[in-house]
Amino acid sequence: MMMIFLSACDQSYTEGRVTAAPTVEPAAVASTFETLNDLKETAPANPSPTEGPVVGTVTVVPGTGSPDPQLGGGEAIPLTGPTDTQIVMPAAEEKVVRFTEIAPDTVGGATFKPSPALDYDLGNLVASTAGQYGIYETATPSDDEVFITPIRGQIRYPQPLKSAATAERFPIIIFLHGNHWNTDPSYRGYDYIAQDLAAHGYVVASIDANGINSGSAIDGDESSQSRAQLILGTLDRLRQVDASGQVNSDNEPGPLDVLNDKLDFDRIGIMGHSRGGQGVSYAIKFNQTRLGVTEENLRASLKANPYFFEEDYPDLLEAVKPGIESIPGTSRSPAVAAAPASIDDDKFAEAAKGYNLFYAAGRESVKPYDFKGAFMLAPTDFDGNLGINNVPLAVLLPDCDGDMFNLQGAVAYDHNRFGPISDMAPRYQIMVKGANHNYYNTEWGRDDFGPKPDEYCGAARLDGIRLGESDQRRSGNFLISSFMRYHVGGEQKFAPYWNAAAHLPNAACPSTDGPCDEWVALSVQKGADKRKLIQRFENSSMERNELGGSFSMSGFDAAAFCPMELGGWGPKSCTSNRLQGFEYSTWQGLLSIADHLELAWTKPDASIVTELKGLSAKPYDTLTFRIGVVRPTGQEVNVTLTDKSGKSATIAASAFTDALYNAPRKMENGLPMTDDPRDTRFANGQMKVLLNMVAIPLKAFGGIDMTGLKELKLSFPSGKVAVTGIELQNFSREAPLSTVARK
């Protein structure tokens, strides 16, 4: 049968609240997970986790501080970093500016001390996955493979947990690393983020996925479905800790017992790096639809393929009694009847207890988890990260990624940027210039791009643009922590940054020297309730826009419409042919796959004009579009808005974005129209190009009647660009969040 995935979660998202979603017809789901429209109805209202406390081994990681007094301890490791300051920048009375304030950093202003880092081993999860089959393949449930993987990792929590000032329950953040060398303790590589989040009231568990990376747990799982099971299984174990506590093997309370009745399963955020990013997408999609695994499933798998478990779980293999093939009788000996393989019950029970096995829960027994935010860090897209709906989603793309060198996460963002009409969750694309794949994880010390002194991203370039390890992690800490604290924790002080109205804080800048917004290109796509799409370029006829208005182009030497493909990477067909220089390449070129318009011209003042048919912009405060500058390094765009009376106002887009210049340079000394001399030799296609956002506050178009708009015009000097997603959005600029009470 065709494997299908669920196109939406059971809840809809509106910024600041969660409401019930209307029924959405399911699209396709892998055979491991069944598809239902309203799965919460099949689960008990308050499902009980596995009875009794979790048995496991939990130890303090040396050098990370002593536990709180409840664990016999002293002080936790001290926090370092700047204070939690926020600077509101008053604009001139009539001048509209891009930024209204500087975002607060995420390190200072801690209200708790982080616990020491605790390594945990909470047993072994028995689960199933479609293995090598993915959403583009066909399979049946019989193709699913039962596998076993350890529930191990590292956890930090806020302490003390029992003080009068402590909140009743704490949000949960889950980290999942990728498919790195399986001898590395990769799960420890995000502790610099976990420490800061714990200090601000979050419980953070970083999962050890090396059991999957080793290849013995599951074979050929490029889609990372097994990683989704690992995320959900870890949450199942934490839910059991919350309900019943944690004990050591001697049945005495263990270090995680303090989390009993302290975890908030209505506020969960998940972050995955590389293959872990793809695991995050599957965890969201399979959250409601997963099938449980039983002891009988494991027994059947042992009998069918016992040696699959030999390397890591040999005691289970000992419980298998091999079958006997039939032997025909002869004149000298009687026939021997065939006997199937069987399981020695006593040996099986002893092995299951020794390995501390527990079985993946199905939708019948557990309530789906309430994901409030998902962050995909340099993710893979080997099998289509489609249908990530009703959960705020951020995709971070390091432009000097030498591992995911074709920035596969750009495919994930473009496929998911528009959800169904009931989907109110925002999406974010974050392009970090000068960043590589590995430095976000402290255990992955190798520079994956390499020195390459003659290449744009080469670390050995004398005039290079590469971020060092500490600079990249400061930026990553702010982006991941502020996203989680805004969307999972509801901390509104971070809203201006995620609404494109605040500078990066100095603590997130190279050498803490700010402002440094040229290093991070943030694109924001609001949910259906906060946007009005004008031109998407998904229709091969470019004569009309989404409003039914006319659309025209003038002064271009060539143009091509390129629809988005749902399978694979990069547009496969354009009308007419794809333009030279836009070709999708593994190392450079235009790597975004969204439906878009490609334009090339040599004479100034080429333009596109789209009719607005009297559109009222009153519900919105920002005009946005996405643009990729293909040639040269920079490009100016003059944006003209005309109202129904014929009055026009023109804005230079470079005053409101860093998306018009591909290198991390400040918009000065003639930029973006005059290339910086350091970038000139790379301006002919040696840089990775994404479709990044231009966002102009509507108030910048002074004197225009926003209740009746006639047309929008984009004018360009000479060059090559790709354009998509012209729309009006509500970024809450009319009610500056700097004046709102902050948590």
C-alpha cells in the first residue's frame, strides 16, 4: 500500500494560544504509523504511563557541578555571560526604522541555577520502523522492523526544584544529534545551550542516538523514522518519571526522582541537528499516529531474524530455540517433521529484565505530546520532510555547511512554509553566514568545510568570512534558546526578534561586537491568519496574481517561472528553460526550491508590476517578499506602492534587509550596489544563494492610503535575481512588544 503521512497535528496554533483544529484530511503516512483524523478521541482523557517508577542509572557528569541539596550537593556551576538587558531604540518621530530595539540575550537574567549535567540510562526501547522504506516508497506493515535502542543521554533541570519561588511545572526541551561518528558522545555537544535553558526554568534532555548510528539497531533508515521513535520513547520515559519518579537498580530513589510532578507536557520543544533534524520532522508527524509494539511483536521478530539482535542484545538470542527443517524419511530412518523456532520463556523474561526493556506506546494508550516548537538545525532531507503543520518551525541553514553542503534544510522550509488554511503556526528560515555544520556541537570539533584558501567559505582565506567555534555557538545559543523560550515558554520579550523588529544582541555577535544583523538572514512566514498572499508564482500562467490582478514585466532579457517540486532537490522544470547561473548545484547556486520567478537583465530599471485591485492593508503592518541575488553579490530593489488615488511612495529595500547582499557585510560604502573588493572574485556563482526575506513596514510608505492599494512595483538595476512570496503580513509592529509586560 502507499505509505502516507499525516498532514496536520491535532491542534491548531495561533501565536499565544492553542485551539482545536478543524478536521484535516490526512495525506500519506509510513506503514509504521496508522492514519486517523482525530486520534485524541481514541486515547483516554488522562492516559496512564507505564506503572511504577522508572528503573535506571543516572550519574553526575564530572566537572559540571554538584547536585542540589536534595541530591547531597553543593553549588551548581556558575553562569557566565552578559546580563539580560534589552535596549529599546526610540525612532525619530516621522522616520520608520527597520529595528525598534535590541533583543535581550539568553544568558543573563537567570532565575535558577542549572543542575549538573546528569548522564541517564533508563532502559531499552522496543519499537518499530519502516526501515529503509520512506514516504516515496511502497510497503506494507509486514515490512516494518522491530528494533531495540537504548534510552540514554544527558539531562539538566532548574534547581532548586522545591523552593517557594519555583514554578509548579517546567517546560521540556529535547535535543537530538545526528549521524556523526558513533564513538563520540555527541549528545553532550549541546550542553552550552542546555545549561542556559535550565537556568531559565527549562528541563533539557539531550538524547544519545548512537545506538541507531551504530547500524545495529536499525538498518537503512535514511528517513530517520527510528529517530522519531527515539524522541517519542524518551518522552514516554520522562512522562513515567513525572508520574511515578525514578529509582536505581536497588529500588532507591534516583537523581531524577526530583522531577516527579515537575514536568509540563503541555509545553514541549524539540531540536534536531543533521539527521536529528529529520527525526524531529517525523516525531511531529507520527506523534498521534504511531503504533505500539508488544512483547509478542518482539518474540515474533526474534524468531524470524534472531541474529539482528546478536551484537547488542545477545541474551535475547540465547532465548531463541532454533527451528528444525523437515527431513524426508528413508528406508533406514523415519521422517522428521519440521518445527518452527520458539522462545524459551524463562530465558526471555530474564533477558528482558536484564536489559530493562520497555515497549513503544501506541496511540491507544498515550495522549499525543503537545509540541510548541520545532527547530531543525542544518537538517537532512533524504526522504521528504513534508507535512510539518500546526507547530512553529525554525530551520537554520549554515551557508558554509560542508556536510549538508546543498543545504537540504532549505527544501524542508520551502515544502512546509505554507500549511493548510487552519494552520496558524509561523515558520522561520535562518541563514547564518560563515557558519559550518559541526561547530554547533562541541563534540564535533572538525571543520567540515575545511581550509580551502581559494574558496569563499575556506577557513584559511586571509580575508575570509568564517565564524570561529565560539562565535558560531554564541549565535546558535541565542537562536535556539530564544526560539524555545518564545514559542515553548511564552516569553514575549523575544517576540520582537522573531517578528523581525529587533537587532541581534551583542552576545550573539562575533566577538560580542554588535550590531551584527548582516550575519543572520531571518525569513518569517506567518500563519494563515496573519498573511495575505499577493504573488506566489506557483501558477505557470504569470499573467495574474493571487488576487486576480494583472501581472506584468518590462526591461528583462530573460525570465523563467519555476514551480516547486515535491520530490528531490531543486526545480526540475521551468517555463521556459531555467536561466543560466540559477542552476541547482551541490555546492553553490540557488538552493531554495520554492516556486519562484527567475529574472535576468542588463539595462537599469527593469521592473515587475502586480495589480492589487483596491486591496486594504489595514489588518497588516509589513510588506514582505523573498529574493535570491544570483549575480552579482549584491542588488538593490526599489519598491513602489501606489494607492487607488494614484499617489505613490518608493522605498529602497536595502534600508530594511540584509538579504540583498550575499556576504556578511554592513550596508555601507556603496553596498549592496557596489561589491566589497573582498567578495568580487566570488561574485560569479561561488556563493550559496537562498531566497531570503525583505520586510518593509507599511508605515515607511508615508502618505499612502492603505485602505485601497492599486499596485506594487519592484524595480531593479542590472543583474540576476529570483523572487517569490510577495505578501502582506502582520508582524505586530503596530503594538510594539517593547511596551508589553515581559516575563
